Amino acid sequence: MRLISRPHYLNQLSGVMNTPDIKIVTGIRRSGKSKLLNAFADYIHKIDSTANVIEIDLTKLRFEKLKEYHALNEYVEEQYKDGVNNYLMIDEVQLCEEFELAINSLHSEEKYDIYLTGSNAFLLSSDLATLFTGRHIEIHVFPFSFKEYCTYFEIADSNMQEAFTDYIQTGGLSGAYPYSRTEDRKKYIRDVYETILIRDLVEKYKLGNPTMMKRVSHYLMDNISNISSSRNISNALTNDGTLTNHMTVGNYINYLCNAFAFYEAKRYDVKGKTYLQSLSKYYLADTGIRFAELGKRNMDWGRMLENIVFIELLRRGYEVYVGKLYQKEIDFVAMKGGEKIYIQVSDDISAETTFKREVEPLLQIRDAYPKLLLARTRNEETDYEGIRIVDIPQWLLMEQ
């Protein structure tokens, strides 16, 4: 498979080099965590020719003996070199039973700059503080962005719009890219998703009904950008013949979010500047999963575009909320530091009624923060009463 540079993540990793934190590279399966760690090791060798980079991939047979934490600790200590910077990189660390005992011991030596990847089922964000007694930092990796997709396939500007339509359906799980047939790509993605559901979730949480997990995830896929609650989902599933309750559904949604298959967007009251606890929206990690699992059933291109914009905002480091202004909704309120952006997303705003519907909530906001309408205009950026109107693929390709 062809490899491309991912400077966005390499910059994040290089920014925390030689800090005392344990660095944990997280993200959905097949998002490129292992390849990123390899690329970072190459980067270290380039900037520090004397560096000692200890690389361990526990999926490889030559490291089979290191799947016991004493052996792992002993091996790393044997590889240590005096007088140089020592970097420790372990891929799929969870394959070593009680790995946290070895990692905490090595970290306490204060001799290694430690980087880890692993299954999300064993490196959950909620568990990291318990697993590691020292400080840790997460570097979160998403599937390929549209910009990375264009780099991979060497897309010319003249073909950008067509490529974007393909990207919506193919998604950013780059392991599917070498397959030339659409059905083969879909099968690859379905296999990845099945592994997430069964190995990362059903087996991890000892769930007795894997079919229920799939039905909850399919419901969320079918209802991207809709306000949801565990109670209305359980009611819908029960009405459809799947007997369940809101507690079970709520747990399953949490598991899916823990595995980074879905991300929750909570609501934000724009006028009151308060965060609302009730009701949320859920967005899929990658739209390619939706097409692989459900095809074009109940297809809504506008929802897919909203999903892509949401994930891109997370990728760019924003906290993203669903805006509420009186009885109207603003698709996204994106915040980062002191920055705030109000965003509406639409497939087609060529009809005057649609355009007015999309801009009206933005025009009612009285503060001075930027307002943005993203749509498939296929034209250059314009302005309407202070609202930037930008073609979605062009926005996705802009420098952050």
C-alpha cells in the first residue's frame, strides 16, 4: 500500500518529544496509528542520528516472547544505551498481559521517551489514568481526511469535485484504497467494523447479544445529525421487534464511542452560553463505514456532509457542539481556546428557500464571532451579510 506523510500528526508528536509524559496514540482501528509510529521513528533518526529508538511490534512473531510483562521490561532494559536519547515505541501494547506494570516501571526510570499504540478496548481514554501512574498524553488519529485522500490519489484541482463525491462513499480508511473494485473496498471496511464490534466491544465487555450492538450502531448510522437519546433509540428498536431498554442502549452507545466508532456532539445554548446535558447527536468516525454497512439505504447527502465537517473540526482540534438558539438549531458551534465559529452545513443552497433557511439562524446570532455556511456550491468563496459561504471540498483542503 502506498504511504503518504501525515504532517498534522507528526507535528503533534514532535511537539511533545522528550517530555515526561507517556504518549498514547489512539483512534479507530485501521486509522493509521502503527504507520504513524513508524514514520515518527524515521523522523527521530533524521533529526538525531545518535538516538536509540527501541521499536517493538507485538503482532510480529519475533517479539512473541515479550507478551509477558517481565520479559518486555527486561528486553527494553537490555536495549538501553547510555549517553544518547532513548525512545521506546510499542505497537499493540495490549498483547502483553499486564503491560501497564512494565510501562509504569520503565517510565519511573526516567530514561525513556515512551510512545504506545493499542486496541481501543484496552487503552480507553477513561482507563488511562488508572492504567498509568505517571502523566500521559493522547495523540488522537482519525481516518484519512479529504486532503490526505487527494494526496494519496494525486487528485488534480480539476477533478476535486468528483473526487469528493467518491470520498464521501469510500471514506478515509486507507487500507481499502488498494482495492480497485467497490465491493472489495466495502468488504474490507465491513471486516474492520466487524472486528471493532466483536473483538473490541462484545468480547471486551462480555456482551451476550452481539446482534443488539450491531442494531444500535446501524440505528445511529441511519440517524446521523438527528437529536437522539438512549430512550428514543430503545423505543424505536423495541417497536421494530428488538426488545431492549434505554439503560442497555445507553451502555452500547458509550461502548461505540469508547472504540471511536462514533463521536458525541452535545448541545450548546448560544444565547445563554451554557452547555445542555439532555439529548445529543452522534457522528460516525468515517462515512465509508456507513456506505459499507448500509449502502445507500435512507441516503441523505446533507447528513453525510455534516458528518464529514464534524470529524474535520475534531481533526483540527476544535470542541464541537450542536447550537441551540431559541427554537432554531445551528449545526455546529466550534470552539478552540478563545476562538468560536458558528457553522451551518448544507448539500445544496441554490434554492432561495433553502438558502434563507440556512442563513437565518446565523443572522440571529448577535455576537461578533465568525459565521460560516459550508455547502456544495462548486464556486469560489462568497460573503452574505458577514457570513462566509464556502464550498465544502475547498474548505476541507484549506490550510488549518
